[in-house]
Amino acid sequence: MPDAKGFRIVVATLALLGLAFLVFPVIFTGVVAFGGSIFIEFPPQSLSLRWFENIGRINRIWDATITSLYIGLITAALATAMGAAAALALVRSPLPGKAMLTSLLLSPIALPIVAIGIALIQFFILLGMAFTWWSLVIGHLVLVIAYPVRTVAAALTLSNPSLEEAGASLGASPWQVFRTVTLPQMAPGLVSGFLFAFLISFDNYPISVFLVRGELTTLPIELFNYISQNLDPTPAAFSSAYVAVVAALILLAERRWRIISLSIPR
Amino acid sequence: MQGASPRLTGFLLLAPALVFLIAFYLVPLGTMVEESLRSAPNDMDPRAGLHLFQYDRVWNSGRSWRALERTVRISAISTLLTLLVAYPIALFLFQVRAFWRTAILITIFVSLASSLIVRNYGWLVTLADAGPVNQLLLALGIADEPLRMVYSEGATIVALVHYALPFMILPIYGALTRIPPSFVEAAQSLGAGPWRALFGTVLPLSMPGIFGGTTLTFAICMSAFVTPLMLGSPATAMISQVAAEQFLVQLNFPFGSAMIVALTLVTFAILLAYTLLIRAVFRHHA
Amino acid sequence: MARLELDRVEVTLGGNRILHGVSLDVADGECVALLGPSGCGKTTTLRAIAGFTPVSAGEIRIAGRSVLGLPPHKRNLGLVFQDYALFPHMTVAQNIGYGLRMRGEDRASIAKQVAEALALVRLSDMAERYPARLSGGQRQRVALARALVIKPDILLLDEPLGALDRKLRDAMQVELKRIHREVGVTTIIVTHDQEEALSLADRVAVMFAGDIREVERPATLYARPKSRAVMDFLGEANLIPAEVTADGALRLPGGAEIPHGGAKPGLVRLGIRPEHMAILPAPGPGSIAACVTEIVFKGAHASLYAEGPAGLALSASLSPAALEAPPAIGETVHLRPDPAHLILFEEDPA
Ligand SMILES: Nc1ncnc2c1ncn2[C@@H]1O[C@H](COP(=O)(O)OP(=O)(O)OP(=O)(O)O)[C@@H](O)[C@H]1O
Ligand SMILES: [Mg+2]
């Protein structure tokens, strides 16, 4: 990259301003979450943990969190299983029309998200299965299946196909080759695909909003409603906890599986 | 992957995802398109036939047309701003030591993975009347009284840029890593200053990343729904919101479907034009 | 350990015939080098033996039994890949023990055999390292140990030294020879480096365009190749157009004649190695006048390149003694082929 002191200083200044822009709202939210007043205050006049305690007390949010956890985990598991199998086929099998199949599998993320919700609600009403738990899982699955396809395909593309032949030449049956060679090569892709599928399902609003009704509700819906109707700092406390958990998950996955390099487009 | 028929194995592996997407993605989308070609809500008369009545309304009804136009404008502005903020960050990743590079990349990832509602909430508090930005403006004497920043097009754009930033930084960074350092050194050894090297060598060579990032960002902004809902007002609604209203409030499914199909078509048309333009301009770099 | 027979093996890939009936017979314990230019089908031959590439016609037998019906993992072959294909998620010891684990051997026996294999390739202190932290030569030896530890019937090496630098390659050649002597396994080694082929193998099979042209002991192959293509491919060679006259002499370009019996009258090609071209200061019997174009110093000796009649390119070796006072560039020298080392090839119709 170009090198010269003045140039470096300009780039560094602009970049640090940009990074400040990226982290400021998160840090600021974290600070006000500890405020003691029932309104958001900056700087906080007194400190307290009451808003963190309050998260657990708001029943709708708490129940919705549990629902979203279940939906997220099941969606991510299904997406990872189906997406990884598809990625394996796309990278390693001699299939006709691969380019078209790949774009079909990746296309749900390119479409306006609301379109998926709108299309599905009409479809589910026709089928008579609207506003059920499974309709939510299906809706999320359509959206997130692309992520494991992408990350697992990236992991497989990075790995050397002759590894599998090496395994076979050493006496491993096709199933043993898959278990001892292919699967470990796919691991970083599986982990980051699962992680992103889960996080995106857990956070989804634009599809869920069409598919929930009454008691069937998810965390983003309830969080959104709470933010629109209340001014106290509970959402700030919730946000800080959320970001902390996500950061911990990502750090862990990066240390163990180096998921970041997989997600940098090549 | 050897065995009697690798092609069959491949097809069996692909089948679950494929069948699922056909059943719950392609078919519902087809149903939606069909719905958009009906003339009135719940018009189930099989003899009614299909026509473009709803699309006519999308074009001619003031609210949906303005929302569509606003969506394109907001998306274009946000994409440009995102590029301007992202590019120096991507360059900066090459100036710092490995530890900081990883730290910054992890930060970007955490941001990418954090809840959109949580991040939008962060902007609601940050840009609030009594928020830190207003406090700063008052303290510096730039404003005499707190400015109304939230619930506006500007706030929507700020939050969209924030949302899209990781999607722009990562492809550009990826493209920059693929430029052999010798190219830049060669340019500089031929007497190009760092700025000449940047604009003459680095920028054109990172074009695939810029193209990927801007395409993705534009598509994300075009389909924005939660962000304008939280940071905008009904007067600054984007098209996804207006379409959603047709489903959740007006219960006019054909009209809502037509809006979403129109949004999809407009997005693809703009991206196609953009792709052709970039190809024509950078033909010799490919 | 076993005998390997390829009998008119044909392979077709993507509609192209890649192997046109390859036949090769490798004796028990023998080391045969498969030598040929890039793209001639060496890797394809190995992959057909290993079972990764389907064979469309012909027969492959190991120890007398056909293996065509066996999938790769039942053929009991040791394969060393050009890029080594070490499992990155396993340590050196785990890599080497992999084949034994797949055979379901017990832990103690695996540990013992892995230790022996590590000792054989002199890597005993690297057992717990991951491949990413090994040098190229070390990786090569791990790949070799991993292939040998399963006691394969045949060892197949695809350009095993291709990724190493010159010096390491020389050292590894010695190492490979020692290991082959100690283990004595039937081996096919693919290479496009002729020096490697000539120095490592008991016999060398020269392959062109999907066809094995000649299989011979290295010395014979070098001194008495049966075809002009093989002579040209192996080492440096002069290929001189000549004519056998009616009275049984060879007429060289420029008109000189050497007596020669036995050949039918007509056009021929004379093959002669540069070391068998004498450099004379003045015309002698059977010499060709040529103009020196280049003298290239090559360490132990030097090569003289010259242009004969009608642009004919010729080369000869200069001894260290002759190099003390080499001919000048542009000077005319007289090159005389040693009749004892002449090989006659029929002139190609082309
Ligand atoms: N899967 C394939 N489909 C079609 N043609 C192929 C395939 N694999 C190899 N070939 C062709 O077969 C020929 C022989 O290839 P092979 O890899 O055996 O050559 P090689 O002798 O090992 O060359 P090198 O020394 O470069 O490794 C080449 O012309 C190659 O293009
Ligand atoms: Mg090869």
C-alpha cells in the first residue's frame, strides 16, 4: 500500500473517525445502561444495575427471548445441515448448472427481506398454517440458508481436494474420508455458518413481523414494541448485554476456528 | 467423493436445500407475483384474469411513488457515504500491526453480528434531543437549542451507513489483499506520490471490492425496513414500510405485493445498469 | 510388495483419450521412473493405478490379480502427492498413523509403527508438530512415511521432489534411494526431471503423449535409445541428417563420409551425444565444419554450440583442459562424431 508519512496520517485519521462512528452508539448505549434515572441521562447522574435486572422482569420480553432462542437454534441447525450438504455438492460434485443452482441458493439475501415475509404469509394463509411456530422457522430458514452455503463453500474451496484422495489411498472408506478429512476441513465454515444463521434468525424483524400473532412472538418484535412505547433505559441494558454476548461468541469462534478469514470475500 | 456415481451423490446432497427453497421460496414468490397481478383485494374470481392494474397504482399513487423514489435516493446517498467511510478503514488495516488488524476486524464482525434493532436503538439515543451529539453542538455553540435529529431522513441515512459499513469494508479489504505489493511499489518507484499511487493504481485494482461492496450496500438499503421504521417518520417512509402497511393495516395484499415486486425489479434494474456501467468503464482492468 | 502390470491401459477424460494403451511391467521390489514432458499423462497413469481415474480399456494387475474392480481404499497402495496432501488438522504422528487407524489396528501397535516410520525418515523429534510448521523437505518426508507405514504393495510417488529447491532435491534423492533400499517396496516415481529419473530408478519408462515409448535401464536408455524422440528428450543430443550411400558409407552434411556397414541406402538421422563429438582444429576424416556460436560453462565441463552447413545446430563437450584455450566465437571448428557411439535412426517421413 502507498507509503509516506503525510498519506499515512490522513488515512489513519479518516479511518479512526470511521471506526469511532462504528463503535460510538454501542459504547454510548453501554454507558447510559448503568444510569440510575428512569429516563436516559447523559452523563448519568447516578449509577445502578436496575435496568439489567429489569430485563428479566419484563415477562413478554423474557418469553420472547426464549422463543427466539429456540427458533434461532433450530433454524441455524437446519440451515447448517442443508446448506453444508448443498455446498459440498456444489464444490465437489460434477453437477450440471452449478452457477444457476448457486445463485438460487444465495438469492434470498439479495431479495428485499420484506418480500420473503410478504410472500410467505400469503402462501401460509393459503396452506392454512399461518401464525404457527413452524411457519416462523420456515420463514427464517429461507433467509438464512444462504449463509452456511457460503461459508462452507468457502472453507471447502480453501481446502485441498487431494486430501480426500490421500485419505482414500491410505485405506479410508468414503464415509471414513468424510468423517476424518472432509468434515474437519468444513469445520470453520460450519461454525461461522451456524453462528451467522443463528444471529440473523435471532435478530429478524422484517420476516417475523408478518408471521407472528398474539402469543406467538419473538424477541425483536417485543424489543421493538418496548422501545416504541417506553423511554426508560432497559433496552440500553439489553443492548449492552446482547453486544457483549455476540462479542464473546465471535471471539471464541475466531480463536478456535479462524472464521474471519473465511468471511473476507476473495 | 468417489463412488459409483458422484453425480447422484451430489444431487442427493443438494436435494434437501433445493426442495425446501422451491417449496417455500420460489413457489411463494410466484404466488406473490400472481397476487400482484390481481385487481382488487381478495379478488378470487377465476374469470377476472390478470392485469397490471396494481402496478399502475404503484406508479400513480402519490404515496407509493414518493416512497419508491425516496428509497432510491436514500439508498444511493447511503451507498456513497458508506464507501467514503469504509475505504480509509480498509486501507488503514494495512498500516497497522497484525494484532490491531485482527482487533479491528473482530470489531467489524461484532458490529455486523449485533442486532439491527439494538444498533438502531443506539442511534436513537445518540441522536436524541438530549443526546450526546446535541450536547456537543450546544457546548461548542454551534446550536442554540437542541436540534431535532431523530425521526428524519438524515437519521435514517446515518443508521443505514452504520448498518452497511461492514458489508462495504470486508469486500474492499479482500480486494486490497489481492493487490501484489510490488504493483504499488512499482508505481511509487516510478515517481508516483502516495496519492497518485492510490488513485492511479490502488483504487482501480480494488475495483472488484468496491463494486461488490457498493452493490451489496445498495441492495441492503433498498430493502431497508426496520431502520426507517425506527429512525424515520411516516413522512420519510421507504417503500418496504409502505408495502408492509398494505399487509398489516390496509389488508390490501395485491397492492402490497405489487409494491414489493416493483421494488425488486427497480433494484435489479439499477444494479444491472450499474454493473454494465462499471464493466464498460473498467473493461481494460479485467 | 508385489509385481505391478499395466496391460494396454486406456483412459479417456472429458472426451479426450489421455492414455493410448499404456503397458508396463514392474517387478517385485523394483523402482521404475515414469519420465516424460508435462501433460504426457504421467499423473493420469498413477491415478489410474490408484483407482482415482476410471480405466476405459486394458487391465491393471497387482501381484497377478486385477484391481480394476477395487475402489481406491481397497488397493493397498502408498501414494505421495505432488503437494504432499498432509492433513493440516493432524500432527505429524497422527498423519503417519492415519492409515493404520483406518485399518483398525490397536493403539500400541500404531504408536510403535509410527515411531519406526518417523525414525526411517529421520523426523523423530517432529512427531507432535502440525504440517503448517514444517519445511518443504520435512513435509515430503512425512508424506513418504505416511505412505510407507501401511506396508503398501506398491509405492506411487508423483513428482515427490518437484516442490523442493535444487540442493534439497539432491539430498532427498539420496534419502529416497536409501529408504527404497531399506524398505524394498515396488515403486513408481513420476518425474519430468530426467536426472532424477536416471539416478533414482532401476528402469526408466519414457512417456510421450499418453504412450510409453521405451522402458530401459538408465545407462542403456541414455547410451542406446531406440527412438529419436527419446534420444532428443534425454540429455543433450546431436541429431544430424545424413545419407547412407549405395556403397555403405554415411555422407554427412558438408560432404564428409564415414564408413558404415549394414544400413539400407537412404536418408537417416545420426544421433550422437555431445561428449562423443571430437573438436578438431583442422578438417579430418568424417568431420563437419561448423561456426562456433556459443560456449557455455557448466561447472565440471563446458558446452560448445556451433552452426554447421545449412544452419544445422551442433553441440560438443569441451573438456576442462580444452577450456584453457577455447575456440573463439565465430571461429570455424571441425566436429567429428565418434563412430563407436553413433546411433542410426530412420528419418521421419515428415
Ligand atoms: N480431468 C481431466 N479432464 C480432461 N483432461 C484432463 C483431465 N486431467 C488431465 N487431463 C489432460 O490429460 C493430459 C495428461 O495429464 P497429466 O496430469 O497426466 O499430465 P502429466 O504428465 O502428469 O503432466 P505434468 O508433468 O505437467 O504433471 C493433459 O493433457 C491434461 O490436460
Ligand atoms: Mg502430473
